[in-house]
Amino acid sequence: MDASLEKMVDPTLAEMGKNLNEAMKMLEDNQRKAEEENEKKYARKDIPGPLQGSGQDMVSILQLVQNLMHGEEEEETSQAYRLQNVGEQGHMALLGHSLAAYISVLDRERLRKLTTRILSDTTLWLCRLFRYENGSAYYHEDDREGLLKICRLVIHTRYEDYTIEGFNVLYTKQPVIYISSAARTGLGQALCNQLGLPLSCMCRVPCNTMFGSQHQMDVALLDRVIKDDVESGKLPLLLVANAGTPGAGHTDKLGRLKELCEQYNMWLHVEGVNLATLALGYVSSSVLTATKCDSMTLTLGSWLGLPAVPAVTLYRHEDPSLSLAAGLTSSQPVEKLRALPLWLSLQYLGHDGIVERIKHASQLSQRLLENLKNLDFIKTSVEDELSSPVVVFKFFREYSNRDQTSHAAQASTIQHPIISNERYIYDTFNQWLGEQLAQVVPASGVDVVELEDEGTCVRFSPLMTSAVLGTEIQDVDQLVDCLKMKIPVLTSTLQLREEFEQEVRRTVGLLYIEDLSWPGLGVVRYNYHSDGKNDDKQEKELEKINTELLKKLNELESDLTFSLGPEFGGQKNCVYIGMVTEDLDVSELVETIAATGREIEENSRLLENMTEVVRKGIQEAQLQLQKANEERLLEEGLLRQIPVVGSVLNWFSPFQASPKGRTFNLTAGSLESTESTYVSKAQGTGTTPPPTPTSSLAKQRLPGQKIFKRSLRSSDAFSETSSVSHCDDLEKVDQRPPALFPGQEQGPLETEKAEEQKELAQATKTDTEDIQSDKLPRDCTKVEEQEGQR
């Protein structure tokens, strides 16, 4: 077109048009570059750092992920961090997620055939493995989502017009869902929130109180509740039962519950860890009944150690349209790919591999249960003594007949405080026990659980943890050995708590703080004797003294742990004492705490007094120096103060003045003259300062014996407060040779012990004689002679 234009118009006009096009092009290019620069400069400031530029390489992104997984937080919480044991079967599960993303980009027809095959195979395998015939499967990430879909299915089934009228049909007959009081916390509220039902539609059924397990649903009470709901015009909809409660692992009476559901046309849903045993060759009758229920939820990821695999809800229902309306099935092929990780993992493990993992977990729980039967002060709470997949135990000290009688009499007098305090103390001790076991043997997977009747307990559930953590038989044996070491510490601390409280209450200057949530000997506070100080200053002094007291106690060579208590919820300005052993000398411990606190308080008061004395001494010294300067001016005369005249006058007639100074005696707290210093050419020592207050509890100890430990020898009555006569008698006793059996000669070991006792008695006598010596009269005589010379 440009060529034809050049032929039609004048060449000059054509050249002008060409130049114009080039100029316009240059202007547009410059404008485009300016817009791009402005866009980079102004409009893209809100783009986050990792997204700026042209992107990052794969190595940098993976390095970032690694830093996020294994950062500084892992070093801080290395004790509580548990690395999941991802084996080859775990790699297959992870591969399934990647393959699912790749398969989703296939053409629609091929994707439909592949997903249908994967879903049908996995569902068939699971139904055969867990004895659930003619069932369908729903795969979901959240283990509560399957029960939620089942509730919607039952609502669609029982309310025929629900699809058309919605929640309006629920007004005529309010639906009721029954769950056990031992179910998961928050399960009922979560279901009501997701279904849009009021909380009145959820009924919590209590567990047995008189007969049977205290963690099983009370069937007779449930029957009466259902009858009352039917009579009041409500519609019993669904019952959630447990084959292994979340806390104690007990199984409800599924046979009777199934009969009750058939009687009232209710849906029975079962969940729990004990459902894993359905894959074994031998299954208990109580768990085997779960195969007849309407639906069940399986969590294969924790049972088999498979990471990121979905949970499965198996159910039986004849109407596919209602299942589709409830969301249990989907027409989207991508939704069916959720089963791909399980499809790969189940083929990799095979039937033998699946059974072996579940059987191994059952053997671990049985091994621990057998060892716990032989331990004193350990109380177990299991459903079946012969075979229990979950083992729950706690530390509990049984009373003897005499102690039990006195304890019952005391409890009858003040029943509620005694029982509640004892419950709190045992809960605290078992909380500490569970944390210690989990810290020492992390591969065991034990945790702490709160049960309604038993209180705080330690739970061992290998079906939920062993495949993930790789728990072995030796880990269970190590757990038992650790438990044997902790039981004597728990019993000793429990026995000495009352003695420690009594000793603290009898000791002046100490205040016993009752903290039932502290797992240890007790809590003590040193009381600061305030002298009319305000509350803020008194609080600061109290904090200062108790902080210094804690520091002094930690510097002692003892096996005890002293701390400020828990980070949250603890008392302020207190010393918390941890677990102790049976050889603890409680009286010595309390006396040492009181003496150390008094020493710190006296030193603090001495420092305060010394500060005040020094301040007053400085003021007095300034006044005396000013007075001495005035006297010097009077003696020297006015002429000597003139600069030039004074120098000439001092040269012709020097002025002889005796040096006068002042020294401040810290001991006496007074100003003294320095004349004696110039005369004797040496600084006087002044009076002897008072001795620093120290504790008088330095007991005579055996070599290697630590502080606060009771001596195993019979001669542990040595103390600095013993009288002279007592030391003499002790010396006479120690000088006698040890008693020998008839025909027994004194060996070198007995001779060495006798010599050691003799030296110890002699040293004690020497110290006592020094205390009662006549040093003070000789000092007084010396003072009288000095007065006479004056």
C-alpha cells in the first residue's frame, strides 16, 4: 500500500509521510518505555519479595522449604519434636499425590475410566480387609467429614421432602443425634454447626456408673432417653458408637446398640481405633459386631504409617441418588483421585504387610500390659486384661489397712477438701510422669489423657503411633525401666510433702504456699520483715530476697532442683522444690532455707544501714573540714592568704601547722582523727568488725555425701550446737573399739573406721573448746592495760 501511495502522490509528499511515520513510531516507543518504567517504579511496589522479578529457580525454592521444615524452632523444641518414620510405603503414598495431579490433566474419557477403576478397586479391597461386605466408600481428609456426610444421608432418607422444602420439614419432628459422653471433644457441636442444627438436636448419653466399664455407653439409660424423645414428638436419627473410645480405648456394647437402633429405625455409626483389629485373624466379639453397623470410619494413615492418606468411611445404602445428594459420591473424576494414594500403598504392603503392622501394635500393648501388672503403685484401666489395643495407666498409692482407716476417718470429717486435694495431687504427679516418659522414650508415643473418672492418666496406643514412630519391643522395655525408676521418686515425694509442709509452718520466717498443680515437694516463700515500708517497696524487697535465696540454693551441691515454678500460673516470689528421694532430710532442708533467707535479709539490712551511715558521715566530714579551714585561716592570718605576699611571708617565716585529717570508720560508723596515723606512721585497724552471719547447719558428712541427705550411719548426731559434755561422752564412745561377734577379730576396715570416728570427735571437741575459750577476757585485760597507760 505504501508503494501504491508513492506512485499516486508527489514524491515530496510521500517522503514527508514516511518521515512522519518514523517520528510517530519513535514517539510511541518512547512513551511505551516510559510507561513500563513508571509501572515498575510505582505500580509494583506491593508485590511480595519472593514473587518479584522473573521467578526463582527450583533449588532456591526447595532450600526455602527445607529451612521452614528444619529451622531454629526445631533446635528449641528438639525434645518434643517427633520425626515421622516415612518408609517405602510412605513414599508410595506421597507418590500417589503427585500422580493424582499428573493424571488429572488426561483427556476426560481416559480420566473417567482410570478413576473408576482406582475407586472400585480400593473400595473392594478395604471391604474385604475389614470384613464389611457390600459396602461403599467415601474418602475424605478430615476424619469427621465422613460422619457429617452420613448425617446428611440419614436426613435425606428420613425426611422425604427435605430436598424440596429444606429445613422447614425439621420443625414438625426435630431430629436427634445421640453420641457418647466419652466421644471426642467438640464432635457434637461440630456436627450441629455443619448441619445447621441447634445444639438441642445433640444428645450426650452418659456412660455406665454401676455395672460394666465406666467408658461404655449406658444402654438402659439410652433406651429411656429415646423413648422420652419419641413421646415428645422428636425423631431419633443417628447413634454414634465407639469401638475404642478416644481416651481409654474401650468398646461400647455394639450388639445391644444395634438391636436398639433397629427397634427405633436409627442409623448406627461406629468409629474408633479398635476397628483396626478387624483385619486380624482373631477378632474379639465386641469389635466383630461393628461389621453389622450401617457405617464405620477407618483412619488407615495412623494405623499403617501412611502419610497424607485420606480417611475412609464405609457405608451401606441402596439409593445412589440420596448418596449423591448427601455428597458421599461425586460425578467429578478428579474427586475420585483421592483414593489413589491408598490404592498404591495397599498394593505395596499387601495383605501380609497390613496384618503384620496391626499385629505388631497389638503385641506392643500386650507386652506393656504384662509388665505393668508386676509394678507396685501402678493402676491400669483396660477393657480386656488379656488383649487391649490401648493401655491406660496411672500412678496411685494404695493405702494399707491402718492408713486406710485413718484416711477414711479424716475424709469423713472433711470429705470434699481431702478428696479434691488428693485428686489434684495425683493428677499433677501423673501429668509429670507422662511428660517424663515421653521425654525419655519418645519412640514409645505415650501421651497424657484426661479421663472423667480416673483423672489424669498416661496412655499407650501403639495402633495410633507405632507405625509412625517405628516403636519396637525394646522401646516398651525401656519405657518399663524408666517407669521403675520414676515410681520410687513419686512415692518418696508424696510421702514427704506433708512432712515438708509441717516443717515449713513450724519455722519462723517461712511461709508455705499450697500449689496443688506443682509436681514436687512443695513451694515455700521467705517472709520479709518489713519496717513500715509501703507495699511496692516491700514487694521489691521480697522479690530480691527470694531471688537471691533461689540462687544460693542452686549453688549448693545437692540433688534437688530449685526453680521459680511454672512459666504461667505460678506464684510470685517463691521457691519451688522438685521431686525428691527417700533419703532426704526434710528438717535440714527447711532449716537451711530459713537460715539462708535470714542471712540474705541481714546482709541487705546491713547494707542499707551502712549506706545511711556513710551518707551521714560524709555530711559530718564536710562540716568538720569547713570548720578546720576556718580555723586554719585564723591561725595563718590574712596576709598569708594574699597570693604574692603570702608566698614571700611563708619564705621568710614558715608557718608550722600540724596536719589534721579525718578518717571514716565503717565498723563504728564515726569520724576519727588521723593524728595517730601521722604519729605512728601506720593506719590503725580499729575495732574488729562483727562476723558475717552464716548458717549453723554445717553437718558433719561422710566423704561423698551430699547435702540434705540422711546419713546411713548411726552417729549422725554431730552438730555445732552440741554441748561440751555431750562431745566428751561422744569421744568416750568413739574411743571404744566396735563390738565384735564372739570369735571375730578386728580387721583393717574396722580399725580405719574407728580412727576416723576418733578424729571426728576430736575435731568437734576442739571447735567447742574454741567457742568457750577465754579470748574475750584476755582482750578485756588488754583494753584495761591500755586505759592505765593513758
